[in-house]
Amino acid sequence: MNDEKFYSLLSAIASCDVYRDFVPEGVTLPAISFVDITHAFSRILDGSKTNKYCTWRLSLICENSTDMATLVNEIETIDNTATDEFQRIFVIYRNSDPQSDIDQGFYRSTIDLQTYEG
């Protein structure tokens, strides 16, 4: 699994704390959590695997819409890029639902990313 590599990638670009699986209660916001939701690949005729990739789901939680816009923009900077660890990174889905948890005092957004192995 590439959890450590992905954690390092997010920590380097996000201006907030990054957590695996979920954002714990009581932490300082904004914060991001991530989970690996898919491992996939293609096969060629000889049976070899190619195009190995992971799909990651990020949950962004902020106290206001300004922080959310900043955090989303930070994540978007890695769309269609490559690193030493990942051959290619794509943002494939983004959903912002600022009203869903406004009663509880925070904004939530979901971003799905795909990382391709080099």
C-alpha cells in the first residue's frame, strides 16, 4: 500500500493537519482525512498487470468557507502532476456541501484522487 507516500504528499501541500481514516473530534480545524478506497489495474494479453492505481477519498473539514476554498485550491495544485513516488496524480471528483454540517459549525468537502504507480 502507498499510505505513507500519500500521507507525505498531502502533508507537503496542505496547510493543515492530515489524518488517516477520519478527522478526530476536538482537533484544530481545518483538517483533512484520507482513505484508500480502490486498488485497480489493467491486464495485458500475457497476464501482466499494468496501469496500477489507487483511488483515495479525502474529507476536508473547515470552520468557514474561506478556509475551505484555500484547502481545496491546495489539493487542486497536484491535479495532473507527477512526483518521485507517483507516476501521475489526478483529481477525479470534488463535492462541496457547505450546508450539510453548518448546524454543527463546520463545512465539509470530499475530493477523490487517483495516483498511478511509477
